[in-house]
Amino acid sequence: MEPPTASFQHKEKDAFVLSRNEMPLHQADRDTTILPTSNVPALPGTAASSISSHRTNTPHRPQITSSNSGTKQLYSNGKVPIPRQRATTAPRYSRRVPRACQSCRQRKTKCSGDTPVCRQCKELRIQCDYPVSWREKTNRQLEDLSSKSRDYEELLKDIENIVDSSTSERIKEALDKHAAEADRSSNERQSQPISQEDIMDEHPDDASSPSSIGSLEAIERVEEDLNRNEDTRATGYMGKNSEVTWMQRLRREAEQRAKKEPGTYEPDADNESEYALHAVNYHLDDMEVSVPGPVQVYQVPPRPLADKLFEDYLASVHPFFPIISRPLFTMQYQLFYDQSGRPGDKWLAILNVIFAISAKRAHLKQAPWQGEEHDHLVYLTRARILSMNGDVLFSHPDLQQVQVEGLIAFYLIASDQINRAWRIAALAIRSAITLGINMKSTSDFTASISKEARNRVWWCLYTLEHLLGIMTGRATCILDGVCTTPLPLPFEGNQLQEPLAAKLLKDLSLREEFVGNAIASSFIHLISSNPPGGKDAKYTDTPRDVTWLKSLPPNNALCFLYYADLAIISQEIVNRVYSPDCAMVPWSHIENRIGVLRSRLDLWFANLHPAFDFTRKEDEGPDLLRAKLFLAFHFYSSRITLGRPCLCRRDAHQSGQGNEKPAFSHVMAMISLDSATKMLDLIPDQADAIQLYEIGPWWCVLHCLMQSVTVVLLELSFGSIHIPEEEQNLLTTAKKGVRWLHSMSKFSIASRRAWQLCDLNLRKIAQGMNYDVSDMPTFDYGPGEVTNGHKDQANQLSDSFITNGIDKAAHQHNGQLPHGTGLQPGAPDFTLMPNGPGPGMGLDGNDIYFPYDPINGDFVRSFFPTFHTDENQDDWGF
């Protein structure tokens, strides 16, 4: 472009030159001719020859005008020359263009430099592209490198705490090495006011956990000395999927909210113990499970009380924990009370643990027939002496030993002694694996009904171990692939002899077709470590034929089948998402796993029998309502556990805006919150703990409620950033959960501890978020009241402990043994009941003393030993 001060003459000459240059070459030569002015022929040596000479001799010399002599000669010959383009004009393409197009460069021709298309490309009708200048290319590369550097820095911050320690240190050193530039940038922004919300939005990882995956931070290491003192040993290790660990995080968040500061509170050395795991543990492992003074081992409650305890166990526990064969054990129980004699020690141990479980529930629901305050501990002590003394523990296990160990573990869970339950459950599983109960049986010497009873024993232990794994966050002792035991049939114990049940018992392939392939957890162990498209997986991707299962009449066995199916899926959640080796797995792989497992949970719910659909609120009988609540609590608990890793501040900023699709982690965080809310919606707004203990899964309902309340409080401590429009509803839900814990605290020490923890955190959050909690029940929180108030409660068993009426004569009986000693056979004159004739229940002769074994159905002569055979004398050491 010419400058505006150029002269008109220059413009006119340039326009002429450009007009000439725009002509094709052959046209320019043709236009430059000499037109004659007359018919006189030209003479030799005149202008024609001079023009020819000029054309050949001066093609490259720039001349502005021709000679005067030549001009005169032309005019004298009567011709007027029209000059062709002379060398006075610039040669074609002589001007240098700043950039040649790519096409001209490839063809090695001069480029006119015209934009957007040069003349050569225009004539050839080809694409014309100009290369980027070196300055623009350099600037663009610098911008790309800066963007990559920022992305890499953010990525390193995200993965710093999900890699091994050595790699984490290298990442930290690399980030600190270039921190000076970040400091200078932050100093430049200090002149502008920054709110707390801006800090949390701009640095979401700093505002919460440095880990990008929420509750999975530091999953591969232990951050406390768990062998430090009695309290830490009683609590033990708690993994990232335990609500106790969630409560620890909540307490630090609540402390920071109370100070109206962003981020998570980091305790110093002086108050570190107040935020340790044992300080937020609401379980009762720091309390003893024994009674002071001696206990009469062979004493039993009177028949009316025993009937109440046994019937309550069969109604409230056995449907969901069928570790005994109900028809066989019921017959043995009736024979035990109707006939004289003394059964085997292990059978008595089983009966005493059943009494202990029912007695515990009787106190929780304030049953009118409940015994003394700590009678359940008396029953447990008897069972321990009969089956868990040193001699028995060093003996080889049998099927009854597996049963009694499993029942004791269940009682300890119901008594909130989960650390002790964890150890006993592992012992029961080891005993079961020793006997091969974890594998399908093809033995011809074992009856089909006995095989089914053993299958149910295994699945009772499996579900028990899974529940403990969820509560403690620890790795279970049941590895993938160790179990081939078929899932239990959906038939009650008294229905196993019916034609269809008998056919399924004998034909394993038919059983696999009707039951094994219909459940949602089938082939779940075959899921790859990084399932492709996992985040978008749908439950319709793996359809199941559940027509037969849905056509069955609802019963307790069908409910237990659904529960075992759900436990397998939930255990896979723990193995695939919360195992320590997940610290080395990319987060994108974890998200794919979560997506596939979510689809399995959705498939489980879709396959649910209509009678067990807990989303339909209809009036049913107490048994069906109890089954629906049982399945609902565990289903929502599994979904909370699955989505908990995504519940952190960082994922709230990925919720999507406008039509943008929300991030997967945000969706899973919403699922976790939704499940927590729906779990609390299962119970009425008006808290009634006795009603909950009556119809709910009373042995684990506190665990489920603590999961939901803790998750909701965590979201409130984050400022409800996932669902800000539901903040008030979340607050209402949290208050409801805390009120229920307060109602339960009147009958349970563990519930009282749980209520104090949640109530204290709610009030701290309310202090920072300006919530109104004046309508909540209050508690006077003294120093150390919540964290270290366990010992006084543990001493409630005073020396003046009085056993029930049957036990009052224990101190005067020769067979009594102090607690902690091994059981020796009773004296020869010991009798459990007065001898006398009684109904033989259809058995002939001496068979009245030898009922069926509760597992294999065979007669065992040592089951009810008498006192007049040599065999019995050998058994009792006579």
C-alpha cells in the first residue's frame, strides 16, 4: 500500500505499469506494433530495422526515452510508431513480496503476493495458502507451551497424592522449583479484593483435599500410630470407605467452617489426638464384653423367657442371617426343653448366642419381657466358655464351630463391638474354608438339603464379612475367585423338599440357569481394570432373565438371595475403588470402574421382586415391611459408598453450565447425596427409636444412619456447592438424622456417642454458615466429653451386678467357674434338668437323645449325651 503523500505522477506511472502487467504475455507482445500512416513502403535501414535492432540489443536496459534521430527518421518515412512496453517499466514480478504462497514455493515460480489468492493460483484455480511468519509462529508456539505448562502443572497437583511416595516427592520438588513465578503472579493480583468463594473457586484443591478424588486421599498408607495406647488399639485401622474416616474429615471441615476460613483444618501436635480416628469412633470396642464374677455355664433361662428369645431371633434375625437350619434347630430346641438330658457344648453355645442376640434387641426395643440389663453378656460368656476356650480354639473346626463363631461375630456387631467382630468373623471364615464350605459340593455322601444348609452358612459369613469391611474400611479375607458356592435358593427351609426345589438342588446346571445367571452380580469378577466406556455404562447393557424369580411368591429366602447378590456387588465396589492398589491407578480408570458398578446396582434394583420394591409405599405386613427396609438400607448404603470418592469440592466445579454435560464425578457426588437423602426418607420425620428397632435392621441401622448423616453434613461443610439450590433441604435432612440419633441415644451408648459427634459438627457448621439450629436437642459438651468419655461408660458394670433369676444360685453351685478359665466337664451328680419321661417327638428308643445335626441332618450320639454309657463317660472325662 502506497503512502498517502505519493505524487500523482508516480500513481499514474504505477497504474500504467500494473495495467500492463495484468495483461497476458502474448497479448502484450501483440499490442506493441507500428501502424503505417501511408502506403509508402519502408526503406531498408530505416525505422523498421532500428526497431528490430532495439528489440534484440536492449531487452534489459532501462531507458526512459528514445533518441531524437530515430524519431525524426520514423516521422520522415511517414510512419507513427506505437511503442511497445519498453525496459523503462519494471520487469514482470520484479518487486519482492514478503511471503510466497505454498503452491508457488512448490512449483518454484514467482508469486505475486496478492491476498487472499495470488495471481498464479487464481489462474490455475488451485488453493492458495500463505505460511505463517516466523514471528507469528514463535508467538503461537509460546502460547501453546504456556498452556501446556499450566495444564501439566495442574495435572501434577492433581496426581501428587495418588502416586507412590517417591514420585510424589519428585512432583513436589518440581512444582516448588518454579513457584517463584506463581508468587509474582499472585502478588500482582493482591491489589484486587478476593472473597472466600473466589479462593475456593480458583483453588478448589487447596480449599479441600489436595487429592483429586475426594475420600481416596492417602488410601495406601496409615497416618497414625495405631499401637500407641489402649484407645487406638481398640479402634484399629479404619479405611477410606468407613464412616468413621468420613467423620474424621467432617470434623476437620466443621472446625474450619466454625472459624469462617476456607480449606480443611490441620491440627497441630498439641490437639492432634482430638482429631484422631479413636476420637471420632462411636463404636464400643473400648468397653468390656464380660461380666464380673463367676457364671453358671449350663444354666438356661426358664421356658417362657427362652421361648420369647428364640421366637424373636427367628422373626428378626434369622430371615437375614440363616446360619442355622430353622426346622432342624427348632426341633432340637423343643426336644431340649421337653426332654431330660444334656446336649453337646457347641449346641448349647449356639443356643446361648441366640439368646444373647435376642436379649440385646429386647433392651433396645424395650420389650416387656426383657431380662436384666446385662443378661446378654451372661449368655455370651456362657457361649465363650463352651465353644471359644483354649482347647476348642486349638482343635480342628467342625460345622457347629463355624456356626457358633459366625453367631458370636453377629452378636458383636449388634453390640457395636466391630473390632472384636472383625477378628471372630475372620476366624469363622477360616474354619469354613477349612471345611470347604466356600466351594460347591458334588459329594454323593452328603444329602442335598444338607448341601443347601452349608451354602447358606457360607453366604451368611460372606455377607457378615462384607458388612464388617464396609464398617471398618478394611480389606476382607475373602479373595476374588475363592468362592464357588452357589447362591442360596429362594425357598424356605421347609420348602426344600418340594419337587421344584428338589430338582434345583440336584441339577446344578438348571440351578445356574434359573438363579446364577439371573442375578445382577453374575460375572462381575470378569470386569476389566479399565472397562471401556464405563462411565456411560447402563444397566440395560447386561440384561438378565428374572421372569422366574419375579414369579415366585415373596419369602425370606428370596430376600436373602437378593441381599447376597447386593453384597457381591458392594464388595466389588470396595475391591475396585477403595483397595490400596487403587492409589496407583489413574483416576479415569477409577471413574470407568465406578460407572460399571453403578450400572450393576441399577440392574440389581431393576431385577428386584415387585413385592420388595421399597420405592412403593404401600401397607404390608410386618415381615414384608422388615424385608423391604432391610434391602433399602443396604442398597442406599452401597450407592453412598460408591459415590463418596467423588464428593469433594473440586468436582463441584465440573457440574457443567448451560447445555454442557455435567462431569461424571459431579454426577456420582449427586448420586451419593441423593442416596443419603432417600435413606433418611425411609424413616418418619417424627423420631421413634423403638419402632425402628422393631421393624428395621436393628443390628446395623446405626451404621447406615451414620453414613447418610455424615455425607449430608460433609456437603453442608462444603457450602452445598454441588446442589446450592437444595441447601435448606439438606439442612432439614441433616437435622432429621441428628434427631433420630438423639432418639436412639436413649437406649444405646453407641448411638449416644454418634449423636454427640454429629450434633457437635452440625453446630460448628451452623456457626460458620449462619444456620439456625435452635430447634435441635442440646447437650452440654464438656472438655473431652465426645472424644474421651468412653471409660466412664465402660464402668457401668459395677461389682453389684445381679444376674437374672435363674442365675442367682450360680455362686452356690459346684459347677460354676470364674470368667476366663477353661471349661471342665461337670461333676457326676450335675443334671441340667430333672430326669423323667417325656414325649419322644416320634423317635424310637434311645434316638430321642440323638436328634439331627443342624447341618448334615445325621444322628449324632454325642449330641445329647447321657450318663450311663461308656461313650459319654469318655466325652466327659469320667
